[in-house]
Amino acid sequence: MSWIETYRGTVHRWEADNVEHFTVAYYFARLEDATLALVEALGLGDDALGGGRAVAMSRCRVRYRRELRVGDILHIESGVLRADDGAFTFVHRVFDTGDGALCTTVEERAAVVDATTRTPAHLSPTETERVLSHRVAWDEAAARDGSVSASSRDTRLLDAARDTIKPWEVDRNGFAAPPAFIHRFTAANGHVLGAFGLTPAYLRRERRGFSTFEFDLATPGALRAGDLVRVQSGLLHVGNSSMRILHRMTNARTGAVVATLEQAGVCLDLDARRPSPLPDDLRARAMTVFGLPPAGDGRGARA
């Protein structure tokens, strides 16, 4: 039950966002590196796996506990939580190497698939046993089942991103890598916030930003270079300072859902680095724009 170091590096200046900390898409680039290093250590790398098989992520739950900023050094430790006939749950811990603090925890569901078609494949009993030999203890709550929570069923969505997958955004098997999804969901956040008055101009003037503390990402489909992308987004909840946002990405040609993200965060005071209450008028406007229920029914504004 030993963790494997799977990444070590730093936060570069171009990887910081308008909230002045490490942006989430680059977290996912690091997690992609960590997963590749882990599957190599498990004997599931491209050369070892063979048979046209690959390991692909299907679900990822992330908890951002403490921010990383420009120049911070970090490392990632990874392990296996469970494995069964080609389906896995990997876990990762992101540390600030400077002081040893745990910054982020990740629970990632992955599976062995056909590298060309993404259809399910399998592991032999020997391969499964080798994977299970790297199990680690994990005290985080299990990721939720289902693609998105029940609270999203009647959510009012608006168009929040539309573009194409670029050739440099695909992985070694030709499919869009996780950062390609996250960059677009991050861009979509700006349209969600701006729809009720948290515009870029307002955020700059008031020294405010949106800081994420939890992700629940599902990738039921896949995209290739040149595929047209559409993202629709909306608010699931707005509280005193917190917000929960739903993003739904589709292949714009086919309409097929390829990724969903539930993202929880807070309005952040950029100087104090603490949550900042939303003004009452903006909170009320958010609830109107996105059709949120009143606070009294348990799903509207609350602390």
C-alpha cells in the first residue's frame, strides 16, 4: 500500500488565470501526466498493454483544498483504489512541495478500451492482480454515481462556448484530452457569471473572481481534431458567496453529449483571498436569469 510519485514540477506564469492562481485546465494537464506515469508503473502503458488497448478516463471528481500560485512547486502521488476486469478507480494527491501541504485530491474512474473505437476492452486476471498490488488507503468520500446530479434536470442553460477541437488538443490516440474540455468549461464560466452581472469589467473593478473548490467531470463521449463543440451552461445553486454551475458539452454536428461538469466555487476577494458575499441584487438577478427556486424550498440561495 505505497503511493507512487507520478509528477513533479512548478506553476508557470502563463498557467495562472484571472483569479491569480493555477488554473484548473493546467491541473488536468498535470493529472494527465500523473495518470500516464501511473499506468506505466502498473504495466498498462501502450507497449505493455498491447492488443490495440488503451486506458481512458470516464469520470473525475476533484476537490481543490488550497490554491497554488505562480512559482509554487508541486508533486503528485498516485495509487489504485479498486480494479475489476478493466475498470479502475485511480486516486491522486497534489502537494505543495514547498511546505508539504495537501492541495488537491482526485478520484478518477478509468477503463481499458479499444484505442481506436473507445469500446470496452478487458484485462487478464494476471494484469488485474498486478494493478491491485498497488492499492492504497483512501479516506475521501466516493464519487457520486450518474452523469450529473438530479438537481440539474430542470436547469435553464444558455450558450456559453462554441468552437472546434484543435490538433494540439488531442492525446496520443487522437482523442481530445481532458484539458481541452476544461479550457472550454472555464471560458463558459465567464458567460454564466456575466449573464447576471458578474461581468469581467465588474470583477476587475471590484477585485473579485470565481474560485473553484470542487469538480465532478464525466466524459461519456469523445471528440477528435476538427470536431465542432458546443457548451451550454447554467447555475444549479447560488448562495451567500458560493455557486454551483453545470456545463454540458456536445458535438455540435451530432448533438451527442460528450462531457458534463458540475463545478462548485465561491466569489473570491482577490486581495483578502477569502470568499466574498454576492451583492443581493446580483444574487436575485442570478436566480431570475437561471430560473432558480426561492430560498425557502432548500435549493435556492443559502449560506
